Amino acid sequence: RKPAEQSRSALHCVSDLFTMGVALAMESTVLFRWCLQQGYGPLGITGISMGGHMASVFACAWPTPIAIVPCLSWSTASVAFTQGVFKDACTWNVLEEDMERAYEICDTGKVQSVSSPVVMPTTPNGKRGPSFKALSFMRELMDTFTHLSNYPRPHSQSSIIAVIAKDDQYMPRTGVTPITDVWPNCEVRLVPGGHIQSYLVNQSSFQKAINDAFDRLPATV
């Protein structure tokens, strides 16, 4: 599912992220069904950063209660690309050019060309930043496919423990729907540090959250 020309984790296109998500959901479904067929259980899923968010999205579609432990993620993945550190890693000029060639569907159902001029602001380091139009488009697109409120709630919210970093600049939470609003009965645990530091020094916190989530599963699972 990784394009042959892709280097490491650097995605070439926004659409590659959604393709990766669909592939992960299919792979997880196959693995979960295999585990059940082999008599393994109870089941749970976890992940860190984007993996944590994709684990959350998959859990929404699983038909029975499972332990869910998203680490260093939140209610949507859009902020990672529109507010977080990754914002400066996106090639916004390419997206701007694509938008200029694209078409949008109006409320009337008619197709019109996107022909209005685009102004790309300059960041303090002299690099061209995204225009408001491109930033809004990315935010809306990402929220549509990754915001947890757009998916069914997992069957057992009491067995959900989200572990987040206090000073996470990769996955900022300002101006974003709290995960506790989307999943009211889940627990949120805060660990010190930023995104990378938390990953490196808080493995024991992640492991404890996983154990606790399994302990909270209904006895019949």
C-alpha cells in the first residue's frame, strides 16, 4: 500500500493518506477476524500519533466492544496539517496549483471553475505559507474523513483511554472538539512533554493504559 516512489513516510499526495487509512482498516479487520477464528480474545487496538488516530477510526467500525488506546492523537487529524508542525512541511504551492485547475460543485448543482486569484502569505522564515483558501480546504477535507464525530461511537466507551502529551506541537488541541465531547465516557490521561519526548520516555504510561483498558472490557467479551 506504499507507493513505489515514496521515500520513508513522506507522502506525495493528500489522497495517499486516505488510501493508507482504508488499507489499514482492511488489514485490521482481517487480523481481528483471524484472531477470533483462532479463539484469541479479548481484543484491543492502539497506536501512536497518526497510528493512534487511525486506530480510533477503525474502532468506530468494529461491531463488538474492544479496548481502545489512542496515544498522542485527538479527535481529528486535520490539526496536524493545518496548525501543527507538519503545516510547514506541506508543499502548499502544489495544492494551490491543483485548486486553480480544479472544479467545485455549487449549491445549485452546477460546476464552476475555481478561478479567483490566490495570495500565499510569507512566513517569518521567508517561506511561502498557505493561503486562507488552501488552509480551509485542507481543514475541511481532513475533518470530513478523520473527525471522529463523523463515525459511529465504539460499543464500549468505558474501555477507551486516550493518552495525550501536555505540550504536543504536532497534534495541537486548541480550537478542536475535545475527544471527551465525541466519546463522553472515555478517559483522557495527560503525560508530560511534547510529541517526540512523550513517545520516547512515556512508554510505561502507554502500556499501563493498554492494560487498564482491557481490564474495563465487559466480562462477556
